[in-house]
Amino acid sequence: MGASPFPTNLDVPLSSIWAYNLAQKYTTSCPQQLPIDLLPPLTFNGMSGSTLNFGWSPNTNNFSTPVGTTGQDLYLAITHANVSDPIYQQVQTTGQGQGTVQLPEGLSGVVYAALTASSGDLTYHELTTTGTMAGPAQLVLS
């Protein structure tokens, strides 16, 4: 009781929506559905240098059009313990539900990322409550 849920200065605080969605891959059953939105998953498929390859389910989202339709700019919003607002990197779409992004220099440790249509005008709170199109996903960088 009285302990901080983020006990060190290197921990990244997560909103309830992001924490709930990250826990879904470990949940096999739940007696009661919580009133929290389930978001489409974001999966990391590997790295080549500082280029991150990832995928998402383009037809599974809370929006009226599939994520990543032609002409739609997408961004990967990255949250890290050393920044107060997310870092937004433009996604290069490589196929339906697939993309790459160049990771900025200086990231290390645990970071969280989510797919969004915002180019950087959302705060962390706005991103995690209404701006996430797919994700979040955890990435451990060395």
C-alpha cells in the first residue's frame, strides 16, 4: 500500500488502456470483460540496423477505414522513460499491414510504441486514450 506503480526513474508509465492491451496476450480467460477498449495488436518482426520492421491487422480497428489505406500517413509513436512526450516517426508502408520505421538515435532499454495517424500533435495522454490505431507493443533495445 502506498507504493508507486512506477518506482524508478527509468520506468515508463502506461495508461490503463495500454496496460490492459499489453496484458491481453497473457490472458486466457476473464470472468468479466472490463470496460476498456481492445486495440488491434502491433507486432515487431525484427530489426535491420536501426530500421524496425513491424506489422498490424489493417482491418481490425476502431476506425471506419482500414489502417494504412492508400494515401493515409501513418506514424509510430514511441514512448520512452527519458522523454515527456512521444517521439513520432513516419512509417514507410511495405505492404498491407506491414511497415518499417527508422528508430531515432539514443533509444535504449524498454520502449513502447503504437501506430497512429498523428504526426506529433498528440500528448502522451491523448495518444494512449484516443490516438492509438494499433498497439501498443513493447520493444527492448540495447
